[in-house]
Amino acid sequence: MTQTRGGRFAPVLPLAATLAAMASFQFGASLAAKGLFPAVGPQGAAALRLSLGALMLLAIFRPWRGWRKGASPLPLVGLGVSMGATIVLFYLALSRVPQGIAIALQFLGPLAVAIFGSRRPSDLVWALLAAGGVWLMVGAPAAGHAIDPLGVAFALGAAIGWGNYIVVGRKAAAFGPATASVAVSVAAIVAVPIGLWRAGWSLFTPSLLPVALAVALLAAALPFSLELYALRRLPARTFAIFTSLEPALGVLAGFAMLGQRLSLFQLAGVAGVIAAAAGAAFAHASEGSHAGAAFEEAPPT
């Protein structure tokens, strides 16, 4: 029986699209680590992912057709610079720490935006829960595997980049569907020189093109299209809470594609960050606060 848009099962497809987008982001990152890092390094992989992804998104959304006349492009430039820096730093982190830990640490960016954008006393609970999660992941004596401190630093740098991406994104949202394609194009302009510096002309090795195209499809064209579909059909609170599950998908992708196994302490730490992000998202989105908007964005990774 066909359900109406307001029927009981109306959110199923948007939720499935959101889940597919998150999985696509994370498995795309795993594929980059497995298929591109050995040849061109994380910087080169970021350059390929962004440049090819930008071409795909430009072809899909054709932003020049609906460009707002008289609108300043500066917010889009700022968004693209933040995105480029975030992805390069995330890939650098991914080359040194397990993927689930890298994405969980990166989630501290939107969590910080939500908490510092609010004066609710209860936010201290989410901050402490996130801090406990970080300690379990990287600092607990019985955490298991040693964590590369430089990888942690790169992941925290990506968190700062994602936080800035969210703040700037509030101003760029007025461009609608054009936002993602133009911002990714600017991000590519940021990342390609870094990739060339790291990998040189190896970036243009023909044998890398199939993997690079797959990474760009999984990490750019497909998830951004799915997120755009979901955002138009889901309440902000539902979307925000659901996307807090992304670190769990990072753990799964890292295990399935990279053979990464986290200790029980580290898994508990990832769960702590997920719970903190979901709790903050629920609290802020339920009251329509500006801080809740920190979780209404797809991650730039």
C-alpha cells in the first residue's frame, strides 16, 4: 500500500538516504586510504577526491543556472577553504590513526560549535561525556593500541576545520544546491597544490583514475546528492541525531576495508562521542536554537 508523504512510513526513505550518505562518505574514505594513500599519499588522495568530485557535482547541479545575482561569493570561498583544509587534515589523520577514532575526534568540531553557542548548564554533561570518550580513545592506559599523537593532532585540526565549515556554512546556505558544487570546487583549488607538492605528477597516473573516480563518487557526488534529498524531507532534529551515528560507520568501514580493530576501551570512547553529539543535537534542535544548526550539516569528509 502506498503511503502519503505524511504517512507513518514517510521518513523511511530520507532516513535511508541519510544512512547511505554517511556510509558512502566513510567507505569512500576507506577506499582512498587503501587504494590511493600508498601511491600519492593522503594529500594526493584529497586532491584527487576533491577535483574529480567537484567536476561531478558541477555536472549534476550546474550552479551557474541558479546563481543569485548580486550575492557575494565570499561565504562560498570561505566554506570551500574550510572544506579543503578539513579533508586534507582528515586524510592525514586517517593515515596515522584508525578511521573510527579519526571521525569521532572530528565530531568534536560540531559538538564544540553547539556547546559554545549555547549557555545551557546541561551542556556541561555533553562536554564531559565527549571528553571522557576522547580519553578512552587516546589516553586511557588500558586503551589497547598506541595512538599516534600526530594523527590525533591532525584529527583535531580537522575538527576545527569542520567547526569553521559549519559557522561559515550558515552564511553560504542561501545559495541552495549551488553551495556544495561551488564549495567543493574551491576546496579542490586549495587541495590540488598540496597534492602536487606531495605526489608530483604521480597524481596523473592513468592506473589511479578508476579508484580516484570511485572515491570521488562515494565521497562527493553520491553523498551530497543523498543529503540534499534527506534534508528537504526530515525534521532538523531527526537529521541531526541520525547523523551523530557517523563515527560508528567509520569504525565499521575501517574494520571491513582496512582491517582496523579497536579495543573495547576505544569502542566505548567512540560511543561516548556519539552519545554526546546525539544528546547535544537533541537538546538544541528540539528548541530550534542556533547551536543546533551545528548538526544540520553533512560532514565535509
